[in-house]
Amino acid sequence: MATSSFISSQPSFQISISKQKKASTKILAVMIPQTSKPSTTGSVKSGMTMTEKMFARASERTQLSPGENVWVNVDVLMTHDGLGPGAIGVFKKEFGDNAKVWDRERVVLVPDHYIFTSDERANRNVGILRDFANEQTIKYFYDITDRSNFKANPDYKGVCHIALAQEGHCRPGEILVGTDSHTCTAGAFGQFATGIGSTDAGFVLGTGKLLLKVPPTLRFVLDGEMPDYLLAKDLILQIIGEISVAGATYKAMEFVGTTVESLSMEERMTLCNMVVEAGGKNGIVPADATTFAYLEDKTSLSYEPVYSDAQAGYLAEYRIDVTKLEPLVAKPHSPDNRCLARECKDVKLDRVYIGSCTGGKTEDFIAAARVLLASGDKVKVPTFIVPATQKVWMDLYTLPVPGSGGKTCSQIFEQAGCDSPRSPTCGACVGGPLDTYARMNEPQVCLSTTNRNFPGRMGHKEGQIYLASPYTAAASALTGFVTDPREFLH
């Protein structure tokens, strides 16, 4: 086994990498962590990773290796207003106007991209989803009809990746595909989840199958107690900065270790959400007691988790001591343009944005509120609050922030001078001219909890976007400059 070490730009941090050849030792049972539920996948011929096992089970094969092309049976297909109409068009063209989807209970339609707009074409997209749902009697269509008040739409959820988890569509061991690149978020539940295009989605609608190549796996072992000034966003920015935006191209990224085991489900979702920013095919975290507890009131369907074998082969293994990490940002214009937050303290900001599938979950806002509460001051720049889903929006107004004496996030945000929480949507993260709230219409500098900082991502093509955790976002809002959150948390 060849071993090498790379020293990151952080003087206190070291990451070690090991490369392995594919193991060929035969074993007789699936490896299971001590605290996990038993798996009943049966015997296998040789060691496989979690992703390889899920492909094998979904293709009814006993053994698979990276590089093989197989037809997999899809468990859940998600599409939204952005690409759903195209997928529906492909489905009708290839299977006929009167064709029926392969399983009306495995298709999930989630309007979320361009919702709160008067643009007729955007509204038409939601209408196409609605017509299709009625025509096919789709069980899970999270519709919105009154755009003037999202709360008047009990079925409307918000950002698809968070809604999938909250509504119980994410289950260990399953295959979930969606017409959005951040579908990989669901890998936090120990399942294979990846984004696909409209053509593939149209084929899945008709057959429930998809031709996929088995990806090799990169293994990331994160150990050590998580410092109280770090969040999962810092972890994934560190990893992307280390391997680059192309470092995991068509590879599975498997996250294990004591740090990962200590993360909540929402933090695991953040970790898996941004694997696509490294080119990853999917991200995955082994299901454990935390996963099972989250799912208890989310789904009544049975599921069967799988785990990587001890003899599984990995393309490379990265070991990270998280106790040596510091708060990070990704500077314009790439998610791998990593830098310590404290080294960007002279970067003056025009705005801060807290939201999206990456940084708009309940725990993200609680984290931001903690920093604002610790300071007690007002924000220095416009600070936009965009919850991912309707449930998150409700949490902001009802859940007390720990250590606040009973105050909610919304109360803390209001006292700090933040903008009022807006309607749950993808919002400015998708950068289009339709959903105009918080969109950059001029070349400003924004620090954001979102996932991409390419030119034009949040509006103006000359805008500067710094990616960071909710901790760093709140700290930076308080000073008007990129700020290490330790200035307020300690």
C-alpha cells in the first residue's frame, strides 16, 4: 500500500492519503457496525463498498466492481419545476401520450425553483407538473396554487432535497435519483442518491430502471471531537479544497469516522450535499442509530441498510483530524478556492445570505442565531434569511434556540436587524431573474451558506460570492467583513 501526505494551506492541518488495490478476499457476511440494525443482504463473494452493494442489489447481481455498467431498479424518482416538464415531455414522446408511469407512488414532484414569481413561463412549469400529477394520479405532488401566501398551501414544501428527507422519501439502502445535481444530499441516509438529466428521468418514469456505471469509491475518515466553532460546511469545504472541484469526478465519496458518527442528520446532509462540487457521483454516510431515530416518524416503509465490507477496495483513503481544522470560506469563483476565514478579514461585504439546500435547514439557522445571540449587536449589512422548507420556516418561529432563554430564531434575527424570513424556495441560490428576492442585480460582494460561487450564480455576473458555514455567515453579518466566528463564539 502506497502512502503519501499532503499539507494543506492551513499550517496546523495535515491530511493523509492511502491508495488501495481492489480486495479479493472472500467473506461470508455483510459487515455491520456494532450499534447498527442487522442487515439481511446475505452472503457476498468478495468485499464491496456500500455503493457497490446497493448497485448489486438494485441490479439483482451478487457481485459488482467499479467500471461495470448495470441496469438498476430505481426506488424513488424526484423531479421539480425546473426540469420536470422536460422529463415529462421525454416520457410522453418515447412511451406515448397515454402511457402510465412505472409506479405512481415512487415518483415525487416538488415545485421549488421558480415559485414566487409572476413570470408566466415559470408558472406554466408548475402547471405542467400539476397536470401530469392529476393525469397519472401521482401520490406525492407537493403543489402550490396560492403564491401570494405559501402558508395557504399545506401541500407545498419548498426545496426538494430537504423536503425529500422531511417527508420520508430517503431510506437506507435504496436508489434515489432526481433531476437536480444536489440530489446527492440524500446520501446522508446511507442510500445511493444522484442527479440525472431530463432524458434519463423520462426513461425512469416509463420503466423504473436506469443504466449506470458503478463508480469507484473515495473513503474519507474524519476523526476527532468536532470543535464548537466548526460545522459540516467547513468539513466539506476543506475536502473540496484538498481534492479540487474535479477530484471526485464520477466517484462515490464515503464519509466515516468518529466525527461523522457524531453529526446530526442535517449536518450529514450538508456533507453529502456538496460532493457534486467535487465532481462526485454520490456521497454516502453509513446508516446508524442517528439515521434510524430520524426516520422513526418519517416513513412506515421497511428498508434494508448496507455497509462496506472490511475487505472493500477504495480508490483512495483520506484521513482527517478535525480538531486541527479552522473555519473556512471558499473565495470566488470556485468552491475549491479554499481559504481560512481569518485570512479574509479585510474582505468587505455588501450582503449575507443564509439559505438553500446546503445552508437553509433548521439547524443552520439555529447555528446562525447562536452567533447573533452571543454578540447582542445588530448586523452591519443586509442579511437575508431564506428557509429551505415550510417546516423550517415554522421552526424559526416556534423552536427555542438553546441558551437563549426561550427566544426563537425569528426573534433573534429580528433583534439583530436581519431581514424577515422569506417564503421557502431555492431563491437567489439559483440566480435566475425569475425569483428576484435577494438576487444580486449589481456587482456586490456576498457571503453565502449556499453551494456554488461561480460567476452569475446569484445574479450579477460580476458579483463576488464567498461560501461559508452559518456560523461564519452570522459572524460576518455582524462585522460587515468576512469574519472567523470564534470572535463571537468564544
